Amino acid sequence: MSDDWIDKPYDAEQRFAAARGKNIAPDFWQTKKLEKMTPDEWELLCDGCGKCCLNKIEIRREVKFTRAACRFLDCESGLCRIYEHRFDKVSDCRLITLEAVREQPRWLPKTCAYWRLDNGLPLPDWHPLITGRAASVHEAGMSVRGRGTVSESGVKDYEDYVVDWPDL
Ligand code: SF4
Ligand code: SF4
């Protein structure tokens, strides 16, 4: 299969730089409900942790995360390699909507900005919106980067890959 549609390396900083030129209120996440956010504000909430790209299995109505990631997640950088084409190429890649955030059992990590705000919790101090830097999620050890994630491609039994990270 041709890899022509694989994106150039994604520059996470660029997402925040682009937002600076837009009319986005400072601290909008403290003053607006998720329901009221603009698409640009909504997009900025994502911290880029990549934990929603980990495969999960459900055991007794509880979602267990595995360290086996979507085959399009770059396990070194923790970034999606096909971000612009993700919904065309991966049938179970989820759009993060309010309904998805509220789905039970919970499948987003406890650190996920959408889940936190929807549950009345503040953004963590390492969140890129607080630090002003996309890399801070990785520096805080809160992303998938450097945590032994593997591509799902070679995985036979997901139960062998279940992880119990405290930030899930
Ligand atoms: S878990 Fe939440 S904050 Fe992290 S990458 Fe997914 S949507 Fe973004
Ligand atoms: S295609 Fe979707 S699930 Fe796969 S790495 Fe990209 S954003 Fe994550």
C-alpha cells in the first residue's frame, strides 16, 4: 500500500501558535462550558497525550487501557501520523464530542482535558494551555511517549498488554 497519505511530521507547537492569531479569550476554559466552546477552543483543549489512541478492552463493565496503540500512532513521538485523514483511514478512530466524553464506561483517561472540565476539575498544571508549550505534556510524563507503547499490528492478545498507569 502506498504511504502517500501519511502526513509530514506533525508540529504540535504550530497548533498553539495558530490559535494566538485568533480571537480566543484567555482562560476560556475557566469561563465557558464545553457546550459553548467554539471549534477552535475545543481543539485547543486537547493536550496531545495520545492516550485515547491506545487500544482498550472491557472487563466487567470497566475499560482497561493497553499499551498497544493504533497502528498510526508514532510510538516515539506519541503523535498521530495521519491526523488529517484519520477518520477516512481508521474506522474506530473516535471524534471527541461531548457525547463521547460522557460515555459510560469512561474510555478517556482521567487526565483528558475534556473529561476533567466536564467533571468540574481544573486543567492540570502541565497542560499546554497553562504552560503555553505543547511539549509540557510529554515532559510531565503524562503522554504515551516513552512508556513502552507498541503498535497494535503485532499484537495477538490485548490482555497481555493491559496497563495500570495512575493517569488512566
Ligand atoms: S485523551 Fe483527551 S487530551 Fe489526550 S489526546 Fe485524547 S482527546 Fe486529547
Ligand atoms: S488514527 Fe485516530 S486512533 Fe489512530 S493514532 Fe490517529 S488519532 Fe489516534
